[in-house]
Amino acid sequence: MTTTTETYGVDPDPTPLALLLLGRQADPNSERGVECPGDLPAASDPGLVERARAAKAALGDRVFILGHHYQRDEVIEFADVTGDSFKLARDAAARPEAEYIVFCGVHFMAESADILTSEAQQVVLPDLAAGCSMADMATAEQVAECWDVLTEAGIADVTVPVSYMNSSADIKAFTGKHGGTICTSSNAKRALEWAFEQGEKVLFLPDQHLGRNTAVLEMGFSLDDCVLYNPHKPNGGLTAEQLRNARMILWRGHCSVHGRFSVDSVNEVRERIPGVTVLVHPECKHEVVNAADMVGSTEYIIKALDAAEPGSKWAIGTELNLVRRLAKAHPDKEIVFLDRTVCFCSTMNRIDLPHLVWALESLVEGRVPNVITVDPETEKYAKAALDRMLALP
């Protein structure tokens, strides 16, 4: 296959937006905006790779490095395991001998790892500014207010919360405290089926698109069965009657990466590459998922391309670092990014080689930086929600 800059995209020109997408600037509206203390190595340091190798070797089995699929290649090179957020958290829990879990991902993922690992282990996030805009779209205060609205409408006692893994520990704890469960993009249907066995309605947090796509495309619901709760409007922008008539109450949240894909993107790639199969993540908008040929989680996408016939053509609607990596891994297939514009996850890109080297060298020196700790009360209820997910058939 011939690769072009149009196929994968290259680092964009250094405009403020481009630098944000590459994780080189902060957006106070979508990130935690917390810088690492201490002096970071320069990104231009030619010895960074060797420094990372030396620090990791010095730590040995005391450290376990997790790399999310959306991380940069320079970081993935040093990961002991790669995967989605929940798989990585479980992998960490399965390595009790590791004193330090260095999570190359974002804040909510590190929280999940802290919940599932032992008290003897410490979870380190190389850059505290690596948050998640979707997770931050639902705060504990907003969700508590929503529950009050549902109570006033007389439906809270028949509503079961289901929260996507891409949520803060506080939201997971709210879910556990109110008898709900967590889901991933792989098991969202099973989680919703379980929830509807417990109650009449579901409050789905925080990604509206995964909730809508699962309910409508996999469970036979209609769009009229779904309402959108906007935490920035009084009563969520909904009447009590609308809430009582709904079966799926969707939180107004979304992924800033997957939300960028459009039907125009799908149409354009079909015109440009005849015979292409369009495969998108279920965090994409409903109309984009409808226009695509296939939809599935990150792990589903990876497995689909592994099993694809040589010579087949694919346009993938998910984060660009992963699409680039998949294209390199399958030179016998034509794999392109669904949209012509750059679409990195800006907060994932905050974890780079300088931050990883800084974190590892700090551990070698006996300093544990950027420890992510979930308080015991939050952990108790968040783990209850996670355990319900693990018990799903």
C-alpha cells in the first residue's frame, strides 16, 4: 500500500488549535490544566529513548507500564501491555508484585486502576493534565441535581443508572450507590439489558452517543424512547412528562474525537476509495453510525482488521494514533483515517516521552510523582458498580 500524508495526516501547522490537538497546549474548558511539578526533559533530547530504557530496567518488576490504544507510538514502545481502559485496569490488578502502576492514559483510567489494585500499589499518571473531556462533562454535583429532577418527576425509583467506563470515580460511585452498573463499549448492550431487568428506565452517563446507538441499533428502541438531559439547563431542559415517557435518559456528553466525524466524512471517503468498508466506534454520532458499514469498540476494530482479507480497503472512525498504528501493522490492506482533518485525542497526547521519562526517573530516585488516589468511600461504591459489570452474563 502507498501511504500519503492525506491518508494518515501529519502533525498540523503550529496553530493554537493544532497544538491543542497534539497535547502541547491546555484547554481550560476541557482539561484539568494541572502541570507536572519538576523539570521535564526536553522533547528534543536525543537520549530520551535510552533514558526511558535505563529507568525501566532499573525499576524492573517494581513498575508496570500501561499504554492505552490512543497513546503516541513513542509511549506505546515502553508499555508492558496495551489495551482499552478497563482491560488495562484489570491487567494492573493482576500484577500485585508491581509497586508502581504507570498509566499512560487519562485521569479516569488511572482512577479505575487505583480502585481495582491493592493498597500496596501506587498508580502514577505521568501528566496530571491528561484528563478526559467526556468524563468531565458529568460532575458529581450535576448528576446529584439530575437525580433530584428525576425524583421530583416521580421516576427515580424506577430508573437505573448505567455509566460508561469513561467517567470519573465520583460518577462510578454515584452509579454504584444507586444500584446501577458500569459498561464498556463492548458490553453496553448486556449492561442495558441487565438494567431494564432491574427497572423501567435507564439514566445513561456520560456519553449520549453510545447510549443512543446501543438502545436504538442493538435493542430495538426508537429515537422517541430517548431524551437528552442537558445539565446546563433547568430540569435538564426536559418536562416531567418527557422524563416519564422516556425509557432512555441520555446525559448530554460526548467524545471530542469521535464527535468530529460526520456523514460528509463517510460520503467523501466512499467517493475517494471505491469499495471501502467504513468502520466506526459507537461513540460516533447516530447518523454517522447509520451511514457506516460496521460499528464496534476499539478491540472490535482491531480484531476486524486483523481478520480482514488482504487487499481490502478500510476507513476507520476512531482516534488517529490508533488508526496510524493499525495501518502500519497491516501493509497488505488499505487502512485510512475516516476524516481528512487531524483528530488526535488532545488529552491522551499530553502523555509523551518526556513525561514518561520524568515519571520513571522520579521513581528510580525514590520519589513517587502524580499519584492518583480514590478516597475509600468513593472507591467502595465505584467498585460495587464495577463488580456488577463483572458479574454480567
